[in-house]
Amino acid sequence: MIKAGFLISYPSTKKIIEKMSQNKQKRIAQAINHVVTEAMDRVMERVLITDPFIQESHRASKPLYAALVPDEIFKGSHFERRFVTPFGGVWEKLAKAVALEAHGACQLGHTIEGTVGKESLRRIQEVLNKLEHSRGKEKTRPNWSDELKYIKAGGGQPIPASVVCDIFIQNQKNGTKYAFEVKAPLPNSDQTKVSKEKLFKLLAMEPKVVDYAYYALPYNPYGKKSDYQWKFPMRWFNMHEDESVLIGNEFWDLIGGQGTYDNFIKEINILGKDYRERIYREFLGIEPPQDLKAGILK
């Protein structure tokens, strides 16, 4: 627990969740459905109508490739390239749709201005450098509470600072402000270092500009938080214990209320089944396999 005078301690996500209305879940499910359906319909229109894979053109432009590799492989690549752009930043878009229903206000790529003490800024770099360069038995282990307490205690001459956070939420009823750095489930080390520096700066700003700041992974491929093992972010955060880290259900239920994660999983899997069947039949021109469960979210 961080002592008074340094930072309001993070409440358990459960306490925040309990304050949120349960009757919003239907609208949240509809919002999730809308974001995914809009993006997928755009993909399907492009690959089926405006920019389809034309076998004859492929063979004419890449005769050597066509002679060596089945057309179906390149047809799949054709789809993938046209899928990526509409789904760029999809985690953030889904989170915004959820947060608007639950909190009333949410912005992506939001710039937050403030001032941070000169010594606090120095300590931020000191903490990050120790995490990055320590080795062997004396290796520094991440500890969010201790690190933030040390940084906040630095103070010093106020220096203007600007941070662009991935998601900024302000609850329209109680005014609580949340900042999130949202990364894909398996982020790299450099991304995580930058995110941690941003969170430090946000929470060291005086006067206070946000109430809470989190490093969030919207899905956990390992299942339980205690089982998360991707090594790169673990260099910078204690991914199992740091109160600033949200993984999977913690993230969705915090921004949307109890049941949001289950809503998210349910809606994605329902849509996934429908679109996967369409892609098999309409794009690949084959019947889908009887078991479409491979690849579903859990």
C-alpha cells in the first residue's frame, strides 16, 4: 500500500466494478458487435466485390510463384492484407465502444498536459535504467508500488510534460479519470518500456491529472493472470502482482462493469463462427469443416 501523501492507492478492480450498473451489459454487447461487424463487413465487401483475388491475374503477374505454390496460399495472403488495415487498433476501438456505454466519455490517443518535478523525472529514468541494465544475482525486479513511491517523493522544479495515452476515460457521473496504455497480448520490450515511462509521468504530475493509470493487455493467451509468461513485458512489470497491470477480464470488467469480459468473449465467438463460415464458402469456395471451434476466444 502506498502511504498517504504519495498517491491514492489503487482500489481493487472488484470495488470499482461493483459501482457500475449491471443493466449496461446489453448495450455493451451491442457496441462490441457493432465495432466488429462494421470492420468485418468492410473486409468482406473488399475481398468479394471491390478487390477480389483473380486467379488469372495472379498467374499472369507471378508465373513462377503460381507454378510452384498452390493458388490457395496466395488467396489467403490476399485476404490477410485486406484484413489488417480495417482491424488496425481494434482493441482500442472495442474498448472505446465499451467505455462510452459505461462511463459516458472516452478518447483514443488523448494528449495529457501537466508538470512533473525535475527530480521525479530523473528518478523515472533511474528506475527504467536499472530495470533495463541490471543483470545476474543483483538484477533489479520490477515493483510498481515501491517505484512509484520513490518517483513521487522526488519532486523538484516543475517541468512541463506531455503524455499521449492510448485510452483516456472520464466517468461522467463521478469525474474519475482513467488513463490506459493498451497493448496486444504479446507486446515487445520497447513498447512496454515506453508505456511504463508514460504511466510514471502521468501519476507524477502535479496537480493531479488522472486518478488511475494502467498498463492493459485486453486478452491473455495463457488463461489465468498467474500463468502469464510472455517474457518481454515481465522485464518492466511484475505482470502477476503489480496493481497497475490489467490482463484480460480485469481490463474489460474495469472499463465496462461486471460481466463485460464474458460479453466480449461471447460476442466475438458468435460473430467469428458466422464470418468464418462465410469466408470458407464465399471467399475460399469450399465447405467449412464440421468443427469450427479451433481459434475461438476463451
